[in-house]
Amino acid sequence: MLGRFALRSSPCLVALALLGLPPLRADEPRPVSFKATDGMRISADYFPAPDTQRSGAPVVILLHMYRSDRTTFGPLIPPLQKAGFAVLALDLRGHGESATTETREAVMKRDTATFRKMQDDLRGAYDWLAQQHDVDRARFALVGASVGASIALQYAAKDRSVDAVVCLSPGLSYMGLDSAGDMHQITGRKILLLATEDERDAPYTLQKQAEGVQVHIYEERQAHGTNMFGVVPKIEREIVDFLKASVGEPTATTVYGSIERNVYHEADSGWLKEISPTNLRYYSSPQEAESRGLRAAKSKGPPKEGPSKGK
């Protein structure tokens, strides 16, 4: 059935079961790893939605700052889970447990090509999430801090199934990434840009590149990216409230598309089996898909094979 995948038990959970130990609580990190689309091994922490979730949980992926790691989002994860989100926090390549000697050195040198390849990390994260039990792929958001915000905007410009993006201290060209150009390509999405007053210029410049972009500048505060947690009062609640409103409620009108194409399909379309699982994307309604530049497919499926007409 579309939208539901078998749960893969993590090695951590299997080990606990063999030892007769109680399973991890939902608010404890479940260490996981997966391959980026170019084969790089990526480490992350997964926080499933609470068991009280009645339907597929919306998902959010967290992208950290330069020379940081996934643990810096710690203050944001409990309120996200309480709001019903399933959360995946990555160590991007060259950082934390995802670093190799080569990628760590490239990051230290601020190699632009390495930061562009972090799109592969994010694609791999989405593919991993799509296989988890009881997640709603039609409700999908990103939160990025500093260069993580640039990576989030670059991804959202290509994957129109992203419903919302929150950027903490976004910049215009962190590590050579053109955030203004990426923002200009994003349509039909909700975007929230947050910064303290010493970094107000970039958010307002980015706001001009797309419609529906909200900016909140925290006056009389100075902190960058995830360092705003604990410095800016109630910032976590502002992020969660924005995401919850942006992804909306589950619907029975889901349509499906490909990250590579500009058309969407109904659930009964024969075209769906022609789309690779790694390219399949979900939209909450035809209206949502159309607001992001997709159009309805003209047919329900590929034509039946007939006699060969030759060339």
C-alpha cells in the first residue's frame, strides 16, 4: 500500500531485545545509519512519533551548522515529538559520526563541492525515512541552521514535496551555495527565516525571492543558528507551531509524483509502478501539487503493448 512501509528494526533495538533489556523510550535517540545516494555512509538519530499518533506522522529532517553535529538540535526534538512529528537528525558528511578523514579535511577547507554533495546525504535521509513504519510522506518539513539552512533551501528547490522549511540564521552564499537563487525556485511552500538582529540583512534579502516567506528577527539578541536555543525565549515553540500549521492534517486526497517530473498521478494510476521508489513523492492534494508547479497527468497509465511498428 502506498505510504506504508515495513518497519526495519535497528541493530540497537535488536540488541536490547536479545539482552532482555527494555526498549528505548520514544524521546531517546535511536542511532541509525544509511547510505547517501552517492554511497557515503551517513549517521543520524531517529525519534519516532509518539505511540499516541493516530495516523501517519509528519516527518521533519534536521540539518546542523558548519563544524557542528546532530546533537545541537537537542532542545527542539522533544517539542517536535510532542506535536506528533517523527524526527531525523543527521550528521552531514565531514561532520560528527559521518566524517571520514577525506570529508573532514574537505569541510575544514570549506570545499564548495563537498557542501553541494550534502544534497546526496539529504536524499538518502528521505529514502530511509520513507521506509519507516507509519510516517506520512505527504507531510514533510526541513529545519536547517546556518549552512544547514542553505542545504535545506537547495533541496526544497528540487523536491517539491517539501511542505515547509525553517532556516535559523540563513545566509546568501554560505560555502558557495546560492540560497537566493534556490529560494527563487521555491513555490507553494511555507518558509520561516529566523535570526537575531546582528544577522537581519540576509533573511530580508531572501524574503524578496519568493512568496509567503515569513521573517522573524529577534531584537536585542545575538546568537547564530542552533546557538539561539537557550538564548531566544520560546524559539522552539515558534518553530514547532509553524511546522505543525504548515504540514497540515492527514488527508484522503493524496496524489503522487516524481522528483524528476512535472506531473502528478492519482492513486489508481498505472504510471506509479513506473516511478522508482527513490523518486516517488507524495502531495496532500491535487491543489497542493498544482501550487508547486505540477500538472495532472493526461493518462492513467502507459499504453498497452501492441504489435511492433518498427522504426
